[in-house]
Amino acid sequence: MKSYPTDRIRNVALVGHGGAGKTTLAEALLVRAGAVPRAGRVDDGTSLLDTEPESVKRHMSLSLSLAPFEWTTDDGNAYKVNLLDTPGYLDFDGEVDAALSVADLAVFVVSAVEGVEVQTERLWRKAAALGLPRMVFVNKEDKDRASFQSVLEQLRVAFGTGITPLELPLGEAGSLHGIADVLTESALEYEPGGQHHAAPLPAAVEAEEHAVHDALLEEIVSGDDTQLERYLSGDVPSVAELERTLAQEVLDCLEFPVLLGSAVTGVGIDRLADFICDLGPSPAQRPAPVAAGDEVVPVAAVADGKPLAYVFKTIADPFIGQLSLFKVLSGTVRADDRLLNSSHGGEERLHALLVLRGKEQLATAEVTAGDIAAVAKLGNTHTGDT
């Protein structure tokens, strides 16, 4: 996988209650991006990302998994998205903590059937305490008893202001066939495989969509004095201007966009990838807090800075031994670099650098600031070391 500049990297933790479909969603994104030919199934034990024998046996994620993919948005910009798929049960909270420590955006996956559950609320509070930008994906819109409006109301009750729907479903449960784009006031009809085409807004949702659109406009411009003044004078900002303002409000944890779809049918998957890239912050926008003696100092993710990497998870690989998963906080790390472990002062040589995607291990020559990778066989480096 090629190297991407820091501003084109997105580190995204998929979090939420167990059973909401996080792993299925991660694999749907990989398939839609062309990173893998087909998705596995958690229920069948064939998931690409649940690689541990116990995870396969129990049909549930027990540890975080990396799922990077490349994505090109409608404006032609190419990005690398590092998905961190996390377990949804309290027993494995340490895995979620590890993912949140290196993520720049948390996508909360909520079931359209079960709604907001206890682990979702716990993790929302945890992400808020970290100042981590958040987005919500209402999954399983194709299932019986799915109700986007019910989930939206639960989100507002649980998390207060800032819950901002960018989409409405066209049909629900077995009749789900598309999405109404609230910003552009257009309809998107989906085909098998997750492709979509533009269509007129159905009359049945037109009035609701216009009302949600007007509320969304007011919500976005209220956070920008210049746009608010223009809006009040009758000059409505363009969609591109509104998206730029919304991206800043997401970074500032003032707005939390709500998207919807189905990881099984593919409805809304491509738009989730678009919004992750267009609205989600890059590592360059979120300096990492690093301990320096008795102080904690922010370290900017700049590719030409002094190399600094943080190990957030260690894996025992049955074939190559210990794998250390790390995020480059600053500088650019290259294969065969020698770096100093700040915990014990010893030098470590970085042999083969790897990009992990489930069990797949892709060799890479360098890892730039903000990116995530793995290195094998470090001598005396552990989780939590820099």
C-alpha cells in the first residue's frame, strides 16, 4: 500500500454495543473500496477481521483489528482510511481504549432495531472525555422493526445537542431502497452491490426532508458568524461551504453527523466512506499529547519532524512472533531505522514494516506522520512505549 500525506489519512475507530454490526460494516467498507474481493460473515466464523480462534468460535470480536483501505471521493481526492474495528462488550474495554488512543474520529455504530444501548452510552462518555470527534452510523436499516426516527430521538435524548442527521431513509426494513441526502436535497437509489444513482425525491418524504434540511442549515451556520450573517441576509452558503463549516464543527466536537444504511445490502456504505474523508479530521488537525518529563506536550503530526512513534497494541503472531502496532506521531519512520525507546533508553531497529488488514500483512517501505502500521520482533518494546 502506497504512502499518503498526513492530511489525506483518516484514523477511525468503529465503536458501539456488541451486535450492532461493526465488523460487518468494516468488511462492507473494504469490499466497497475494492480492498478485498468479498466480505466474510461473523455468524459463519468466516470474518476477515475476527482472526483469533476464540473470536471465530464465539462469533464475536474479542480484540481490535486493523482494516485499512484507500478511497477516492467525488472531488477526486484520494485518502487512506485506517479502520480500527473494536469489540462491543465491556470485558474487552482495553481493546477499545487502545483504538481510541490512536483514532482521530470515532464512528458509533448503532442498530436501527435495538437503538442506543448501554455500551454505546459508556463509550460516548469516554470519547467525549478524550475530546475525540464523533459520528454515528445507524446500521441494519434493512432489518425488520428498523426505525431511524426512533434511533434519532434516542440519540438526542442520550447525547444532547449536536446530533445532526445528514440523511433520511427511503423505505425501511425490507423496503429500504435508498437515501435522501439532506444537504443537497436529493435522493439516491441503491442497486445490489452498493452502487447508487440520483433520483427525484419521493413525494412521501419531500416535506420531511425539506424541514430537516432547513434545520440542518441553521444548525451549521449558527457555528460560524460570517455564514450566519450571510444566511440571515438571505444569502444561503453553498453545499461545499456548509461542508467545510461542518467539518470544523466536527473537529471541535460541536456537531455529530448521523448517517444510515445497511452493511449487508450496501446501502449508504460509499457515503459513509465519503463523509469519513470529507468531514473527519486528519492527524495533522489533532496534535497528540505526549508526556515529556512532568509535562504533557502536544506533538504536531508533521512528516519532516523528528520521528516519534507510539506502540498501542502488541500481538503474538504464530508465524513471525511479536508484532507491535504503532502510530507515527511525528516524522517519517522507514524500514531499518534505529529509534530510541523512551521508556528504557534502549535502541530498537525497525526491521520489516507492515500494514495489517486482518490476517493479511502488506509490506511498506515507510510510514508517515499520522499513519498506522506494525513492526515485527522488537527486542524490548511493549504496549504504551514511545
